[in-house]
Amino acid sequence: MHFHDNQRKVDYVLAYHYRKRGAHQGQGSPGHSLAVISNGETNKEHHAGGPGDIELGPLHALEEERREQREEFEHNLMAAGLELEKDLENKSQGSIFVRIHAPWQVLAREAEFLKIKVPTKKMYEIKAGGSIAKKFNAILQKLSSPLQPRVPEHSHNRMKNLSYPFSREKMYLYNIQEKDTFFDNATRSRIVHEILKRTTCSRANNTMGINSLIANNIYEAAYPLHDGEYDSPGDDMNDRKLLYQEWARYGVFYKFQPIDLIRKYFGEKIGLYFAWLGLYTSFLIPSSVIGVIVFLYGCATIEEDIPSKEMCDQQNAFTMCPLCDKSCDYWNLSSACGTARASHLFDNPATVVFSIFMALWATMFLENWKRLQMRLGYFWDLTGIEEEEERAQEHSRPEYETKVREKMLKESDKSVVQKLETNMTETEDEDDEDKLTWKDRFPGYLMNFASILFMIALTFSIVFGVIVYRITTAAALSLNKATRSNVRVTVTATAVIINLVVILILDEIYGAVAKWLTKIEVPKTEQTFEERLILKAFLLKFVNAYSPIFYVAFFKGRFVGRPGSYVYVFDGYRMEECAPGGCLMELCIQLSIIMLGKQLIQNNIFEIGVPKLKKLFRKLKDETEPGETDPDHSKRPEQWDLDYSLEPYTGLTPEYMEMIIQFGFVTLFVASFPLAPVFALLNNVIEVRLDAKKFVTELRRPDAVRTKDIGIWFDILSGIGKFSVIINAFVIAVTSDFIPRLVYQYSYSHNGTLHGFVNHTLSFFNVSQLKEGTQPENSHFDQEVQFCRFKDYREPPWAPNPYEFSKQYWSVLSARLAFVIIFQNLVMFLSVLVDWMIPDIPTDISDQIKKEKSLLVDFFLKEEHEKLKLSEEPAQKSEGGGDQSRRSRAASSALSNRSQPGSIASAGSQHTNV
């Protein structure tokens, strides 16, 4: 964790791989291999001709160029005040680690520039509110004490330090006991990273920042160090080890997360992600309980469901029309009894109530997240972060700089370009402007538009391909008597598995395509790049995950036609229709398999298996790579070596995306699958610890990023919440039988019950009117069939307008549309009401923020007054001790005043200045 002097702390590490051509090792001791570069100081430097020398061959031209660029960049870092240490390149090839230390002067300067808030000497008590609130909090703390992680930061401390942006002129405000530990490791590495991002390198085409150098392969990696090993033996404790023991193990899944310690170690951005994930997981508990109750209600009332009883009653003998041409026979509706009974588990009046509850649940979750975000912002001192400060920390991306440079080369000669490039970083006004116009970006935008349309069309074509597979497989299985009875189950199960595999494959492809498309756009800053990448990836993955579900919910069975006038996809292959119990059961199967399969496979294979395989591959590559053996290899590896072998941190987008898609499964089609929150909850309990373990043990330490919210993800969540209201309204109205049952019960039933509902929904068809060649071949039906039944609201063959839509059809259609409008407006109104009733900022936090501002002013004035008194005391003592001399000098001073008229004025002006 320190330089080789064991005093200066390593705040950041740069790693690069070097290769020398034609080198051979000389004889002698390899001892003096350390080169410490510390603003001009050198220790154990390599001298030519020494016993440990290596005779070097000529360097490769590209390697030589990179070496010169590294030397210049490191020289610029030292010019910025940083201290560097690195090993000598004493082998033909290998990895070199440049250790960086920021001394106090640099930390103080950059902390003031970045306006980093630090604790002052003043502490104050955070009031919990009224006496009832205090008692309630005390009881809650006692009950939840076994669930609390045993970390210092998680103790319920009611005292808080006043925070104020760091200023070198106001050092007396801060409680600086020891300069080495005043800034924690995350803040130190953040400061160094800011310097690395803005340091230029003229040899590398005036490239600005470490990210550009990594993109050009001048350096391989740049990362802050972890706080030691997480599994080290002994009682020595560091934050990483504490996080592993109390957070990143599956054995502590029942405990709350130590959010304050996560924020301290990883920064605010990652802290907010885990706080959001924790709140989302805890909110899934009540929705899971209600979902289980709804499912149990369906199980309890299955024997009382009149339509499924009528469907299962063999005495009714509803003779149904063939499901396919020629090979399919007439069949009894009672043979679909199992499907009808299973449909009732999810298609019952309780699911409507549950849909309304889930819409309000989504609103309450988002409102509570806003409140928690404000609470964390107050405790983490994020309330003062302004957009100007965030913009000041944003630097141009390497690709953007390259594009600007190419544009300048086209527009003017090289000398003018170099002049413009040197001035690029000097003026902030120019830097704020986007130097690429819409004309420069137009090819990228056009490619984005065309590619996204192509990807969406590809997704739809795959869904259509699966539909064709279902139709053709169903027709093929119907030809065989042995497989005829299980056609629907076989086709549905295999089609869903195909959909799942396709979704998982396209998910990975679309993630890579979205990244490529965003790079083509050439966004200026990392924040803009991230937002555009998120939008593209979400759009593509949303369409990919939900298009098969949307098909089953709203399109399957809607365009079938009727007996005698079916709609055909290909010659002889009819469009598939829903099961006799409706499409809701199939929708439930589709949703559950895709949701569970996606979670299990992505968690177990992609998130656990792939990183382990990468680590194993990298280890094997290092072992098989030719090169000299390191004489220090037997020693205990340094922390920078251990961290270099870990996976690089690539951002939070995959973690958020996975949860957002899951949030869609939980809210969008919850009317068809009330158990979705239960499976989401079980997944998230594992997901929290899985992500925690990944961050603590498998990834390099991320740079601490200061942010006050979760950004564009909140807008996506809010959009899904509103969209879910519309989707659930249509699922209940169109996919389920809820509306047709209501219409029958209150408009057509003789006794106000659902007796006769199944007969009411089935229309008659005269089998003599079947088209030639479509009649069942070798029918083995028990009786001669004159009329067969099919599910639709149409006029009977003996009516004046046979097979036209009946009055019942239009009644049901109007009731469905009315339900959608009423349901949507009711739920939206209730959501707005909940939003209005729950304030975004908790009352106690808004009061504390006001109190903190007034306390800060009082503390500031008091410290200024103390400083003024201290500066005046020496002057008063000197005045009090010199009374006699003052009298004896009175005459002479009067005389001198005549000869020097400006002296009194100058003395007076001096006093005024003090």
C-alpha cells in the first residue's frame, strides 16, 4: 500500500507492458531494480556498467515512441506535484507499475479546485422528531439489531459534522489531526484521477488524459488500490475485509447492507446503486406476499369456478371444430379441462385488484426512492453539488478529440492545427462548445437510425420464425396419433425455450451493437456517452425481451378467422389460435420461463462463470508467456500486482439493465403472473450478494464518482411504471376473460350467475360448409357431426347474416374499451394522489438542511471572530507594555509628524487594514 520507503501511500497505479528486442541478461546481482522518481529525487537508480546491468538491444520503433510518450506524461504528472515510483525495465519484457502518491500540497490544492466537502470542527445532534417517533425508532432498532451489519459506519450515531468545501485559506475551520489520514483513500484516488484526466501529452498528438493514453495502448490500465486483501489471515482489519465479512458473502444474505461503508469505499455512484437495489428488494416483499395471496385465492376458488366446471362437464358435450385441416378431428371441449382449471389460478377477479395494487406499488417505490436519495444526499453531503461542478469534472473523450483533430486537419494546414490544439485546453469557453456540428455527426446518426430499425426488424422476424415453427410443428405432430394428445404442451414448451435462448444470445449481441453505435455518434463527454448507450441498449433489450410476450398477450388468436374462412400463413398452415381457456395461461407460461431462465442463466453462467473463465484464461496466459523468471517472484506479491490480475471495472450499466428488465417483468404483465414479484425477490436476495462479491473480490477498485442521483435510470423506471398501467389494462380487458364474464353476468345471464357462460362464448358452424379438402380425414368421432362449435361471438348458420359478428361481440368490445379507459384513469389518478401525498424531501431532512445552513453561518462567524482576536492580541500586548516610552516619545513624534506628514496616515491605514 506504500512506496518502498514505507511512508508515502500509493494513491493510484498506472500499468504498462514493455518489450525489448534482442536483449540478453548480463551476469551479476539483480538487486538494484528500483527507480524512485519523486520530483527530481532518485533512489537506487540504474547506472550503466554496474554489476546488475542488462545489455539492451535496439528498441522497436513503436515501443520507443510509446516509451517517450510515457516519459513525457510522467514528467507532466511530476510537474503537477505528484510523486512517482516505478521499477526498472530490467527484463526483455514484462509489466511495469507506476505508483503515484499525492502529497498534502497537491491534495489541498485539488480539493479546493474540486470543491470537495470535508468535515469541520463543529458537530451537532440530528433530532429524530417527536417523542412518538423517537420511541418508534428505538423499538425498530432493537428489533432489527440482529439484521444490522457489524461495521462502525452503520452505528446509529445521532451526531453529524458540519461540512464545508475545502479551502486552503480557511484551514482553521477543519479538524485536521493528521494530514496523511484527513482525506480517505477513495477521495485521494479521486483527486489523483482528476489530475490524470487533465494532464496532456504533446508527443501523443497533444492527447489529454489517461483515458486517451490507455485507448492508444500507451498504458494498459490505471486503477486505485484496494485496501489490502479481503481474505488475509489474522485480526488486522481493513475496509475491504470488513465489507467482505459483513456484506459480500452469501452467509449474511439476511443482513442489511452497510451503505455508508460501501459509499466510503467505492464512492457515491456505486453506493447509490446498492441503496437503490436494497430498497427495490425490500419493496418486493409486500408485493410478493400479496401475489402469493392472489395465487392462493385462485387455488381456493378453483372448485367454485362455474365456467371451468361447465367446460369439464362431459355431459355438456360441446363438439369443437378441428384445430387443423385434414389430419385433425372434431374434439370435445371437456378434453381441455386441465387448461381451463389452471387458467383460473391467474384469471380471477383478484388479479384485477392486484394489478391496481402493483401500479400504486411502482409509484410508491419511486417516491420512496426519491426520499431515500434525498436522505442519503444529506448524510453524504451531496446536497450542494451543482450542475456546474459536475460539468467542470467532465473531460472530453479520446474518440471525440481524435474526431476533432481529423476535422481540423481537413479544414486547415497542420501548423494552424497545432496552434489550435495547444489552445484547446486553455480556454474553458471553447472547451464547453461542441466542435462537431450536426453535419459531422449526420453519418453516425443515420447509421444509428438504420441499425436500430434493422435490429428491431430482426427481433420481430425471429418472433415470426418461432410462430411459423409452432404452426408447422403443431401440424406435423397432429399427423401422428401417439403425439396428437400432447401437441399444445409440446409446441408451447419448445417454442418458449427457443425464445429464451434467442433472447439470451441477442441480449449479448445488442449490448455490443449499442456500444458500437454510440461510439459512431462520437459523444463529447463520458456522461453523454453513458446516457446514449443506456437508451439504445434499453430500447433493443426491451424489444428483445418482451416481443414474444407481447405477441402471446395481444396478437395470438386475434387474426385466425373462422371455420370455412381461416387465415393461412402458408399454403395449408393456419394461424395458431389460443387454447380453449384463453391465451392468459400460455402468457403466464411464457413469462415465467423467460423471466426465470433469464435470471438463472444470466446470474449463474454470465455473472459467475464467465468472469471465472476469464480469470483462468488470463492466469494460463501469464504462465505460458515467455520471459525471464522474476527473482522476486517467491516473495509475497504486492497489492498492485494482485489488483492488476483482477477484472477491470466497466461501469454499472449491466447491473442496472438487468434490474430494469426485471422491473418490467414484475410490473408490465403482473395481471397474468402474480408470482413474478416472488421470483424477483428470490433472485434479488442472491443478486445483492453476487454483485457485492464481484465488486469486493473480482473487480479492480473503481474510481470514486460523486453524483447526487441515479441519473437516466430513474426516468426509465418512471416510464415503465406509467406504461405498465396501460399494458395491464389491456391484458385484463383483452387477454383475460374478466370482461366477457362481467358482460354475460350482468347483461345476458338469467339468474345473475355465470351458468351458461361457456355456451354463450361458443358459436355454431355448419360442417357442410367446410372448404373442399379441409374436412377431417378418417374421422373417428363417436357421433355424426352436423354442427361444430368455435370460440367467437358470431351469428349462427340459420341467422339472416350467418357468421357475421353478433351483438354480444360489440357489447363485449365496447365494455373492454370502457374498462381500459376507466382503469387507466383511475390508476393514474391514484398514482398522482400517492405522489402528491408523499413529499419528495422528508420533513426532518428539510429541517436539518435549514438548521445546518444556519449553524454553518454561526460557526463560520465564530471562527472568523476567534481568528481576529488571535491576530489582535499581540498588537494589544505591545501597546500595553510601551505606555512610558509612548509618553517620552510624544514630543519627538509630534516633531517628526511635522517633518513626516504621511506617517500618521500610514499608521492609521495599517490599523484599518488589520
